[in-house]
Amino acid sequence: MKTAVLGYGTVGKGVYEMLRSAKDLEQGPVLVRKGKADEPWKTDDFDAVLADDSLNAVAEAIGGIDPAFDYAMKTLKAGKHFVTANKALVAEKGSELQAAADESGAAFLFSAACGGGVPLLHNLALSQRGDGILKVSGILNGTTNYMLDRMQRFGTDYEAALKMAQEMGYAEADPSADVSGLDALRKVILAAGTAFGILPSGGLHEGIESFTAEDIRFYQSKGLVLRLIAQTERTAGGVSCFTEPVLFPDNAPEAAVLENNNLASYEGRCCGKISLMGQGAGRYPTASALIRDLESVLSGERRMFPEGLKQAEADHDSVKRRYLVRLPEEAKEQLPCDEVQGKEGAYLRILTGAIPVNRMHEAARKIREKGGRIAFAALEE
Amino acid sequence: MKTAVLGYGTVGKGVYEMLRSAKDLEQGPVLVRKGKADEPWKTDDFDAVLADDSLNAVAEAIGGIDPAFDYAMKTLKAGKHFVTANKALVAEKGSELQAAADESGAAFLFSAACGGGVPLLHNLALSQRGDGILKVSGILNGTTNYMLDRMQRFGTDYEAALKMAQEMGYAEADPSADVSGLDALRKVILAAGTAFGILPSGGLHEGIESFTAEDIRFYQSKGLVLRLIAQTERTAGGVSCFTEPVLFPDNAPEAAVLENNNLASYEGRCCGKISLMGQGAGRYPTASALIRDLESVLSGERRMFPEGLKQAEADHDSVKRRYLVRLPEEAKEQLPCDEVQGKEGAYLRILTGAIPVNRMHEAARKIREKGGRIAFAALEE
């Protein structure tokens, strides 16, 4: 199956290399930016790539919506298979792309967009068909897990942990999508689409930017380990979808996920809880996921999203949790306090009663608007 | 896809039930023992089941070689798809069944035979195609993990832990296949076939029968947790394949696998190490794996074993490990002792140098032949 590669960055290079050694796959041209086609197998003309009748598939590793969306639609409309590692593209334009794929009969697969080497979406798609999925959750961002692990095991402070993540090549120069939880939110939107046939909009994301070395020490004194968790589940009101920090007992499997690893779990109606762990990102893990999708196309796979994919507003009223919160003493009234756990200067540490997820995120937004500093994490119970 | 179910025990019942609610699957007849067909949808006549032209597939949940092998061959030769949870059947007769499937073009899938709800074989098959797999290992027997977990966390002795496993329905009345490591060995043989295209014969298995509550306490004093690990990897001499007890640091992911859960890991050339965790057995996890295989058939999957499947003698000379051994003092000379770690009556606890796996298993066999009691576990390093 002759496959063109869009983009020649970290992942694109890996895919092009792996295409050479894969048994049933064949290297097509590599699309690069205008004027950068400095090798005979590189090109900057997408339409010429697509015009080649011998081309069967396109693997996209450019990132972003524009021009990736345009290339994707043209590929699928031409009846050629499209596999991608681009989570923003699929989270935002998934319905349109799936519709185009359905019309032409081409495959549209994106397991590389969530979990890198960890085959979460692929397994969700498979389990969804015969079983039915109730909930998906996990550590879906390797950069922030690396940082939290540093802070946890080595007492590193936030800024130093971020710098180390950048030096290791895990964090971008602009790390905001990672540390704000947006990256993990996009991934769990894809998981919701694959597991439930619903692409939720209006998902909430709280990241790890508010945590200090002191917070981590406080959690450790209680036997708790902090992780950034993305989660989606069927609720009374539809489907919830959010990312937030969560505290786990130090003997929980999540606490044993170190470095930049991912851990994703799903609960099937019949298969019970299944967890997948591995390296969430990096050239070869992500490239291998794109190759895996191409191999799946050869085995007959055509889709990850179930038929009848819909978009819907996420429901955050029905999921209730207790939160351990550090907040300015004068903001205390904004949350139902179950127990004051400590006082540090003008700040209190409180444990809330069980409150809806959106109430917690909203309270934090309001406190920050007034210039207050707040950090919160749900208790895994 | 109309699917007959062979057997109406724990798993067969679950499959029949799940077939009703799966979207693209249809309940066919259920084959039961002669004279036991007490419902119109049950039958004791296999040839009549197969003679029905509208039948597309057979899901086998009888167990054992005879008559399962006969039914499997007839099914595949008739060009109907065959999915099974029967590890003994596939470990022993996998090559013949694959050849029959190749000839007729029918699907032959068996992901339910290893890991129950945990989709290990399915993911191995997928990764093997585009990536290449170096090693597969893990906790593949839920019964023994339940027992070791009891011994570890509650100080239960071996006999009491076995009785509890039987009461919970995890262990059979005759638990020998589980506690001797044979069950896990059969599973890892299937993993080797799927990952490497080689079905190894002559695999070694050491189980958990030799361990006492005192052994577990000794390991705990060293910060170590005992697990039963099945493993296969590419070696200088081909492929290794064995089951043996292994000691992990108490913060390792394996130490966090509690109750009757499984944890299976594989290392891809490109995807890195990926781990899968979940319930390894039970009605619904195993039934859901059979249903998942049927759904995969509908998506176009036809095989788990790669093309050109071979049988070969396992290689145990090239894998070397250090072992923590409790043995009679007079048997000490039979193993290269690196360090004596303790003395209890007539027994020594020693740490060996790095020795080949088969040398350790062979030494234990000889010591036991002479009536000596020995327990050994490899150090995960």
C-alpha cells in the first residue's frame, strides 16, 4: 500500500523510515513546505501527490488545522485512506472528516492522535462494537506526567521541572497546551467519540500550573500522589469530558506511572476495567501508531468512530467529587468546606464535600479573576 | 454474522448471552453434550450445526483437545470462521488449525485464550505487522496472582490461599495447571506464536507450589514482591519460552497488580514497552474477548498468527538471570552461590550468580528428585 507522508518533522521522519521496512507498505512521496523539497522523494505540491493513481493512502504528521484539514478532506474525497496523529484536527473536524470517509468508503483512522504508542483508541473501537464502554480515563499527557514525577520523587519545583521537560524534548518552547490540560482534553474528546459516538464540546480543563513544591510535600505527608487525569464517561445528562489534577493513594497503579509514560483505562460493560500503559509520545512510538493504523487498513479496518457520530455539549453537572483545595482564606465561602486541613499564611487547605466538577472549575476561575491563587485536585475514592 | 456456540459452561453461557445484544452478530445454536439438549436452541449434533448454510462462524468454549480439535478442523475446512478461548488446543494444534484456515480463507482467532478480557494477543498481532516485537512477558494467570497477593498482603499461608481461590471460583478443584505454571506457559506459547511466528515446544514452567508464608516474609524484609511471570523473547538461539516466579521491587508496576488481575507487557522495536492490565479470566471478560474476535472478523481480520508459522524447540541457554533460592544446605554445591543471605535450620537462602534459566530449573528438578525442598525466584534487575 503506497503511502504519502505529510510533514517531515519528528513524527513524519519516523513514519517515512518505518514505511521502508514494513512488509506490505510502500514509501510514497513526503510533502514538505514550499521550497523545502530538497530531495527527489520530497515535494511541496499536495495536489500532485494526490493525483498519482498508484497512491493508496496518506499519513498526516503536520499538526494544526490549516492546511491539514484541507489535505485530509481532499484525500478522503479522492477515496484514499487517511491516517493521522493530529488530535486538534480530529477533535475539531472529526465529524466532517468521518462523513467524507463514509461517502467515499476510504479509511479514516487516528489512533496515533491519542496515547502515541499506547493503542487506546484502537482498543476502544474494538471493545465498543461488541461490548459497550462506560468510562475512559487516564494519564494522557506525558510531558506533565514527567514534570509531576520530578516534583514528586525529587522535590523539584514547577519551573525547574518544566525546564527539564523542555531539555528532554518532552515539552515545546510554548508548553501551554500541555500544562493547561488542553492537550489531554483533546485526546479524551477523541476517546469519547470512539467509545460513545459522541464528540463532546465545552469540555473543562485544569492543568498543573498552580502546583508548588510545597503542595506536593503536603500531599506526600498524606500518602497521596498527584497525577493529571483526563476522563470521559456516560452520565445522566449525556457524556462528561474533562481534565483535572487527581490525588491517588501512593499504592495505586497511577502512582507507579513514572517519567513521561501514559496510563489509559477503560471500563467495558462485560470486559471489566482494562488499562494500557506505555510511552505516550516521541518519534517512534507515534510513528509506530501511524504504521499500526496503516496495517489495520490492510486488515480491513475502515473506521474508529462508530456509525452515527454526533456532537453534543458535555455534561458536568452529574459527576461529583471531593476536592483538596489550597485557596485564599477570604475565598473560603465559595466552596462547601468539609474539613480544614491546614493554614499557611493567608492560605487555607480545605477538603470539600462532593460537588459537581463544573462547580469546582467555575469557583477556581472566579477566584483567579480576582487575583487569588488557588490549586485544586480531586480525591480518587 | 450467525455464530454457533460450542459448550454451555461459564464462558459459553456468557457468549450466547452477549451474542444477543451485539449489533452485527446473531445467535446460532449451542452445542451441548449428548442428551443434554433440553432447549430448542440447544443441540448435541455438531454435524447438523455445521450443515446449516446460514451459519457463518463458530465460537468454541468447550476446552481440551478432544473433541474440540475435530470440531475446529471441520469448521475451518467448511470455510466458516472459528474463534476460541481454548489455550491447550491452540498451543498444541495451532499450526494445523492455521493451515486449515489458510486453505479455506476462514478466520482463525483466539485472543480469548490468553489474558481473557486483556487484549494481549490482538495487540501483539497488530504490532507485529508494522513494528516487530522483541519480548513479551507478564502475569498471565489470575488464580496464582490472587494467591500470591493474599500471601503478600495478608500473610496467608499457601494452603489457605489456595482454599480461598477455590471458594472465589478462581481455582479449579484440581488446581495443578494453575499453580504449576503450566496454564501461564500455554498462554505465553500463544503469545510467541503471535509475536514471532514461532510456536515453541519444550517450554519450562516453575509455579508457586514451593513458597511458604515464611518465604514471602523474607522477601518482604528485602522490599521485594513475588509474582509468577510467563515470558518469551527473541534470543541468540531462537525464542525462549518459560514461566517462573520473579521478585520485583515493591514500587514496580507488577507489585501493584492485585487480586486476580493480569498484567502483560510487550516491547516493540519502535513502540517501546506497552503494558496491558485487566481481569484475566471470568465469564464476561472471556466471553467479551470471544465477541471482540467475532467483531474483528466483521472488520476484516482473518488471522492472529503471522504467515509462515513454524514450530521450534525453545532456547533456554541464552537467557541468564540471578536467582534467590531456598535450598537444603547439602545441595548448595549445585548452584553458583554469590552470597548466602540466611540460614534457617537445614536450609540456606542464597543469591546465585547469573545463570541460564534451564540450569536453574534443572537444578531444582534434581534436588526435588532426591527429596530436597527448594524454592527459587528470579530477581528482576
